[in-house]
Amino acid sequence: MLLQFSVANFKSIGPEVSLDLSASGISELAHHQVVLGNERILPTATIMGANNSGKSSIYEAFCYMRNAVLNSFHYGGDALPGGWISYEAPVGCVFSDHDEPTSFEVFVVDNHTYRVFSYGFSLDVDGVIEEWLNVKAKSARSSRRVFYRNRKGDGDTFMGLSAAEQKYLTKAIRPQMLLLSLCGMLNINVCIEMYRWFLDSVAISQDTLSEFHSLPGEKEQGQLLEFLSAFDETIIGVDIERQNEVEVSPRITVIHQIFESRTPVRFPLQCEGKGLQKLVALFPYIQKALHQGSLLIVDDLDAHLHPLAVRLLLLLFADSVSNPLHAQLVFTCHQSWHLSSGSLRRDEIWFVQKMENGVSSLYSLADFKDEDGTKVRKDELWQKNYLVGKYGAIPKLRIPSSIARDDVADGEGPYDKE
């Protein structure tokens, strides 16, 4: 399970920000906590904020880190199977010094061994500046280093790897290649656990869901039907006709039982609403996460979905019965209703605020303090307070006078005038 994800100098993110999924000492929704070894971890988290505040930058930062771990063994040479891929440096913060490196780090607890891994790296236009992997056993007091490397070569250590592994890796590694990526491909030692965590984790967006290639087989179609009927009780069947060409989306038909008609009605999925189309596309990713106990990150989860539908997805991950393997759901959204739905703890609610210098800051409702230094209470009206700006992370709106009618632009209203 993910304990913490940190990133610095990436797109709208300047100084390091951290999404922390370790449970704090608050009292509400105590059943949301998952205990693994010595850690208490949250199964869900939502990230809210104004448009263009930086929510997607956090999502894209995780996507970049995961892609680098899984694919950078291709960078900088063709010595390994699979050939060569050109290295694409991360986009640094556009509001700060472009010479600053971009850094990523995760803290992860293995769901079975309860070992805590800390893994990270920093990059610039030339490749890897430094990279590290540490691991802490459940009964250990401190972490031990598996490996550390930097561009200068001073301080490199590979204590967690055998002498033979060290000899081969130092010859095969390239300046733009992550050592974890290489170790993962070669199935080396303790590194494989960290590598597989990235492999099992999934990050998706509206663009990812535009096609329906990742769909269940015939055996799982019954589970898809059960999933969809939980959101629409008129759905009694789903037919999936796969095409011969892999790149062609399958033909999907949804069967409804309309109460006033004896004959079921069949609708092609493309004729259904955007919300149902999204649920069909989401299903295989949700199913995989729940079946594997892995991390699912969704950008704009609430797009096309009713707030109660999003709440049901939250409950799937928060309930130990439907989520016995401790999968996690992290998502960005705009629906403030979730602040009053009773389905999230204060430490599961995160805000992204665009600062005056354009840089994004990230903070949780549990950590937020007002001007007097007072923290948010569990009995406060979170949604109301958020929408009036008490917690920040809302848009500052004004009527553009160039397109407004004169009587509107000159009158009093809820928006500032330009």
C-alpha cells in the first residue's frame, strides 16, 4: 500500500509536495484505517482544487515516475531485449529555476511481508542524477540500504545486492536508465517487490478511458453486469463482441428491462449516456485493483458520474468486505458534495492551491489551520466552509465585462467585475 508520494519541480509543482496516506490520529471513520505491520494506512484519498490549480500535475507526476520505472531499461542503448527508446526528461516547474532537478519518491508497505520500502530518484535533461532504494523489515528499528547511486559515482553503494549482481549491473546501467527498472527486468533480489508494486499500480484519465480495449473475458462478464446493475437496476445483461483486429474496440451492447415493457431493450454502448460508458471503461481497472490489492489513481473521477455513483466507488475501497486485499483509490475531482457525504475522513481530503507565484501547494483538511492556528473540527460544515473559501483551493471568479450585458456588468452580483 502507498504510504506517501512526493514530487518536486514538475510542471506547476515547485518545492516538494507530498500526498500522505498514513492515517492520522483523528476519530471519524476509524474503519477506513488498514493496519499493516506498524503502519496505519488509508484506502482512499481525494484531491480537490480549482481548475488549473495543479491537480493533474500530481496525477501526471505519478504517471511519469511509474513509466520511468517500467520502461527506462530501454533508455540509452540497445543492449537489452526490446531495443532502444529515447529519453524524455520531465517538464520542470515553469514558475521556478529550470536548472533545478525533478525528484520523485514513494514510501510503500508490502501487503504481505509488511516491509516498508522507500524509493526515489532525481532527473534532469541528461538523465539520472541520483537514485536510492531502502527497505525496513516489520521488526526492524531502522531501514537498510539496498542501493544508492549518483551521477558523480561517489558514495555509490549496492549493499543489498550480491557481488555478481553488482558486477553485471554496473556494466549494464546507462546514465538515463533507472537501476530499479533494470533490476526489475532481471528479477533481481529485493528490488523485484518494489518494481512489481509499480507494475501493479494503475493511473488513468478520461483520455485513457476513451477506448474499451481492457475489458473482461467471458467468465468476468457476469461481474461486469453485477457492477453496472449496482448503478442502474434496469440493466439485466451485457454482451461484448470482440473484433478480430486487436486495435478495434469491441461491440458492447447493454440490455435493459424497462418496467412498462415485457421485452428487454438492447442499446449499443455508444448510444448510452457518458456516465454508463465511463463505468464500463472503469470496471476492469477497479476489478484489477480490488483483486490484486493494488493502487488505482484516477484523474477527474467525477467527470460524467453522479456524486452518489462516486460515493459508491469510494465505499467499495473503504469497506474491508469488498476490499479485503487493501486496494487503494486516489482520485482528483471537483464535486464538493463529497465533503459532506460522510464517506471521507479529514486526512483523506486533500486540496491543491495555486499560490500567487503560480506554484501549486498541496495540503490535507486534517492539517489545515486557520489564521488563529486552529485545526478543522470533525463537526464543521466542510462543504460550506470550502465553498466560501475558508480552506482555500477554490477559483476566484469574475464576470468578464467584455462579453457581459451592460445591466449585468454594472449591477451587483456574486462575482467580481473585471
